[in-house]
Amino acid sequence: MQKKRNWIKMIKPYLFLIPIYIFLVTFKYIPFGMAIEKSFFNWNGGNLNVFVGLDNYAAAFKDSVFLGSLVTVLKVMIAYIIIVVSIPLLAAELLFAIKSAKKQYVIRTAFTFPMVIPGVVIILLWKWILAGDNGVLNILLHNIGLSNLASPWLGDTKTALGSIIAIGFPWLGMSMLGGMQFLIYFGALQSISRDVFEASRIDGANILQRFIKVDLPLVSGQLKLMITLAIINSLQIFESIYILTKGGPVTSTMVPAVYLYEQGFTYKKMGYSSAIGIILFIIIMILTVLNNKFLKSEDLSE
């Protein structure tokens, strides 16, 4: 009887996880498995369902638009990585340097409060800012005598991608690209023992030396996590590009996620769309593994 009670007590916590697993299996694993299966079919989402083997994958690697979208998303990925390891970390360091806890709280709240605004609202606001004729940015440039710098930011192949990456600048109010990273870096800095900072001060380290020798090694775990998330978020970028340019002008802002959506839901090439999704998944997995392998985090227990 006692063994039975112990067994029930042991499995009881796992019973509460059953609904979560049901949702995961239903809405994550089953669709993912179906995507793998349908990537080997010429499937239109309806009555056409013909096995074609690896033809969809071969077609993807011969598709100039898809290959171009990989180059475009690589540029986005590099920009995202640079952003998440620079501005949020710098802001966290500056805030951490403030000694007053009350001032820290006020500034931290001011930085992160915009994170409650839905991302679509921010994108639409920047669409208004970057509009060609009546955009806020162009009007401002005209008013300060810099009319020569005015541009159809989202309508020019040279500026469209950079304009999309710049959305939310300086990014601290965006949960995906700056706000969450800022909070995690700040929390990591707060968790560092004061004895470490005191020891570096006694050794005569200045602010820059302390940042390089103390702060960076001790937040390297968070840096690795943020770089991993930046890689995943950049390769999956969809909403901002679809809302602002739909991959244009021409294909200058076309990324795999938008191309996948276009092929699947516009041209009804659901099998081909599934193959693109699987390729994107493999790329994300490879880059994540490489990131975890080559970016070593500091062992705080040492």
C-alpha cells in the first residue's frame, strides 16, 4: 500500500503536464511530421497528392528566388546578431552603473514599457514613418534642409532591407530584438557577486578592462543564448517583411518564410512549401548547434 502511494505521489506532477503535451503533439509535432511527409509530394493542399520523392528539394536548390532569399536572410541574421550583442548590452551596462535602485527601476521601466505594444502596431507605425511621399522621416529631412537624403525607403531596392532591419530603433522597446535581451543582460549583471567587482577595482582595472575581463566572461552564457535566439528569429522573420514589402521591391527583401507562404497559399504548391520549411528547419538546427559548440560560456562555478 505504501509503495502504491509513493508511486502515485511520484507520477502526480506529471499528470498536470498531460494537457500541455496533448497541445504540443496536436499543434506542433503532428503538423511538423505532416510537413516532412508532404515535402515528398506534389501536393496542392487538396485533391492533388502525388509522390515525387526529392523533386521538391531539388527544385528548391535550383530556384533562384529561394537561393536569393537565403542570401537576404543571412544579411538579416548578421544584423540581428550585431544588434543583440551591442545596444542591449551597452544599455544594461549603463543602467547597472547607476547606483540608485529607484533610478534603475524608473529607467528600466521606461525602456521596457513599449514591449507591451503588439508587434504589428510597431510595424504599421514604422510603415507610416518610412512612407515615400508623406512619411514622417522624409518630411523631417525636407524640413531640416536634407531633401537630398529623402528616399522611398521601402520602395527602393537599395534601402528596403536596411529600413526593415531598422524598425524599432534603438530596439530596446521590442521584445524580440532588444527589450528581452536588455532585461536578461541586466539580470545577469545583477547576479554577479559584488566581491568580483571589488577585486577588479583593487587590481586597478578601469571600466573598459572590467567590462572585457569580468562582465563579458560572466554574461557569456546569456550572450550565447541571445545569439542563438537572434539566429532563429532572423531565419524565421516574416511579419515585418510581409506587412511592409511582401518581399519586394522585386525580390530585394524576399526571405524564406515569406517565399514559403507565397508558394503555399498563393500558388497552392503546398508540397514545395513544405520542402522549403524543412530546409529552413535544417539550416536553423545546424547554425544553432554550431553556435552552441563554438561559443563557450563561462562556468560560474569555477
